[in-house]
Amino acid sequence: MSLRARFMEDLKAAMKAGQSDRVGTIRMITAKLKDLDIAGRAKGEDKVSDDAVIGMLRGMVKSRTESAAMYLQGGRPELAAKEEAEIALIRTYLPADLDEETLEAAAREAIERTDATSMKDMGRVMAALKTQFGSALDAAIASSIVKSLLSAR
């Protein structure tokens, strides 16, 4: 089942169950998805791919994580809790993250494949990892691992 179909099925189920917080979060996701589709039309795409949707979801998680931290610093734990609940729901649509050991091994292999020797080659290594793992790759974690491996050279 595609992510779009899952969003719609989950929205219907949440509406029937009267879960207003869940309905609101899923509607927010679908609104962001419509914006992404509209932006994709300029590139000639009618609907963006699931990989682009996963990237959008990762961006939503990142922005909510930052917001929750700001709310906690500002003494607003109730708003931080709301952000955390949204993060938890959004993560249910994301593929499972790769464990760090697997990612580090893949990064070492990508460094050798691309003959990377310094930080200047980080873009090539990240491109190789993105090609290998696609949407399952969390670029933030991968980039920190690649940076540490390349700076040790």
C-alpha cells in the first residue's frame, strides 16, 4: 500500500474513532503533501514519489523536534508534548532507521568505492549511500558518521 493510501485509510479510521488529535496530524501531513505535489507539477510530476514523501516526513519530524526543544526551553511543556505526539505519529509512516553499525559499515564501503580521502569527497560518499539505501537513509546520522570517518583519514 502506498503512503498516500495509508494516509487516507488512517484518516478515515481516526475520524470514525473520534481521535481528533490524530485526525489533525494526518490532515496536516496531507496538506503538506498537497503542497509538495503542487511544487512537483512545475517539474512535470503529477504526484511526487514515495521517496519524496518520506523526505517530507523526515523534514516534518526535524522541525517538530526543534519546536519541542524551544517549547521546553520556554517553559511550555504542554506544547512540547503536543509536538512529541505529532512526531510519534509521523514516525509510524517512516521506514525503520538503519542501525549505526550497519550505517558505519556501509559508509566505510562507500568511502573505499568512491576513493574518498578527505572532507572534499563527502558529497560523493553521501551520494553513494543515498543510492544504496534510498529513503531508508537518515541523512543527518549518515553525514555525521561519514564526517567522523573522513576526518580520521
